[in-house]
Amino acid sequence: MNIWGSKRDLTKQDVNIRLCEASKIIDEAKYIYQESQKGVKVGETSAILLPKHDMILKFANQVLTANNKSTWIETKTRWDKTDYEDLNRHFRVNGIKIQFIGNKFGSSRMLNLIKK
């Protein structure tokens, strides 16, 4: 598959993708979170893409730590899967304007609430 040769869908708005790396993971998480909030403040949607479960959990706790909040202790659903709704609740309780969306958790409808 040649993604560079594919037809571009001009009905979609362009997006800016940025890669970053810091010498400490906590600095990287803090920077990513702060930059994502800049877009949200002007009515844009920000997405942070993390490809693996352990990266999601590590990033979530780094953001919490960087904002002087208690880290999240992973909880499981009755099917022994990570309870991302509990993670989202932990973010809300701690005033962290971010949420996990995926695996049937989270909702794009919540984005308007997060922006406020």
C-alpha cells in the first residue's frame, strides 16, 4: 500500500502532528499535556496517541504526577480488563482535563465538557 500516492480527502481539515522527546519521561508527559491543553482552550480537539496499554497507564500517571495529583492504581472490570472508566473518573476528580477514549470507554461527547 502506498500511502503517499493515495488520493487526499480535501473535505477533512488538516491536522498538525508533532513529535517530542525529553530527557525525562515526566518532563515529556508534562509538555505533551500542556501543549494539548493549548488547543483545547481555543476550541480545538487534541489527541495524544499511545499504541500500547502500558504506555497509556504510564503516561496517565506521569500527567497526574506532573500536576501534583495522586497516581491512579489500575482497577479491573469484572471481565479482568483495565477499567478505563475508573481512570477517566480519576482524571475528573483530580481536575485533569483529559480522558481515555477507546475500547468502549470514554466518549467524544465528553470533549465539550473537558474543554470547559
